[in-house]
Amino acid sequence: MNFRIPPRLRPAWRLLRLPILVLAYLVLRPILVALSATHGFGSPAGMSLPYLAIAALEVVLRVALLTVIPAVLVYRVITCLLLGEKPSGAVSSREIVRTDSPSSAP
């Protein structure tokens, strides 16, 4: 399965992906606490599959939010500083071409 975001939606996705991850973590945390009270470690019934699945998902989100995302951001900042380039999403004024009149060709 190849998940591709259409080019029209990429700018919106870039702005929303980090808040979506934070929101998912904040939603899963109380769910895990509630499941832990009844199906977590030391419960009489033992650990359940939903508890293990939510715990694994929370660990993945926590690792992404605390290590992967800051590492990528630091890498991008250092790369921009060393190479003197703009970030991949930036557009310079020379790249903008008006298409409303035929005489504005570059």
C-alpha cells in the first residue's frame, strides 16, 4: 500500500501533521490510563490486547514526538545554515511567475 498525498494537499498536510500527532498522543494517554486501571500490569484479569495495542501506539508516538521530530528539525536547520539554502517548501520571488497576462513570460 502506497500512501501518497495529492500535491494540492501537501502544504496543508505539512502544517497539520505535527498537531495531529500531539493531539493523538493527548487523546491516547487518558485511554491508556483508564485501560491500565482494569487491564494493565498487576490486574487480576491480566493484560488485555487493547491495553497492549494502545500502549505500543503511545510508545511509538512518544518516540516520534520526543526524538525523531526534534532530530529532523535540527538536521534541517543545520543543513540550511551550512549550505545557505532555503527550506524545501520555500519559494523565492524569482520562481513566482504570473500567468494572468501573456506578456509576463520570464
